Amino acid sequence: MTDNVVPFARPSRKQLPPGERALHRRAQQARPGARALAAEQAAEHRARYDAAVSAQEEERLLRDGRPVPARITIALDAGGHEGPDVDTACGAVEPAVDLWECGIEVPTGEQMRLLSKLTGFPIPWFYKPLPAGPLGPGLWICWGGRRGCESPAPDVVDDQGVLHYGGEPRVPPQNVQSGLW
């Protein structure tokens, strides 16, 4: 019964370079130079499209979104930025950045652009939610000799997205003009 079975063999396809595999079937059948040009044009088109999508997403976030205060704190801490110079660099008046970090005020879109430029973090990063609770696993610090080991309290993000160092509430700025404090 197996005598009348004809083995199926796929026609062999020549391997294309990685950039040319996504091309249309007709472009894949073209001469190598034309394939390379088509692949280059397609890559440029994809790059422009991705840049446009990213720009639209940034504009939407700056217009409608609310940055996560803990991410502002993390970005400033990572770069060692502090003091009134940060407010000036972000186009704000002292203590505006402190109020952003406490979740009391929300920066404008232009202020977020300046903050992103200052810290080097992309704008969408500031809008990604952080789960409430401790940041990262517990940490143990051990010393040699009789002193032993201890575990400091972890940094905690609260329900409003504000970062509390060692689980302690943030101290509001002393010269706040609003009636919230």
C-alpha cells in the first residue's frame, strides 16, 4: 500500500539576508541589488513609522497622562540632581519639583520635556505605573566582627505612586504656598 505514496518535497528556497526576508515575494525574486535597495527603503520606512508612533505616544502622555511621582524621584536620584537648580532646569519655581515628587502638583508637558532632558530618561518611562509596595527584594547589610547584620527598611511606593525612603512618609517642603499642608 505504500508503493503509491509519493514523497512531498518543498521546492528549495534560497536563503535571503535578514533585512530582505520581510520583503514582498516579488521583491524577494528581484536581482540582489534591487532586493538590497528595497530592504533599505523598507527599513527607513519602518524607522520613520516607529518614530512617528513614538512621538504620538509621547504627545498623548504629555497631554492626557499623569507622571508617577516615584519615577520622578528615582530619575532625579539616579542623576544626583537636587536643590533649586533642578526647579530652574525644569522651568519651574522652587519648590515645584518637590511637590511633583510628593504627588501634590503635576508638571506641565513642557516641564516634563525639560525633566526628561535633564535626567536622560525617556518621557514614556515617567508614566509607567509602579505597583504599590516595597521596591525590590529585602536587603541585608553585614559587617565583620561583633556588629553582625541588619536589614534596613525598604523604600516603598504608596497608592498614589509616591516613593517613601525606608517606608517613611515624605516630609513636605517647608515653604509651600498652597493650603494643602
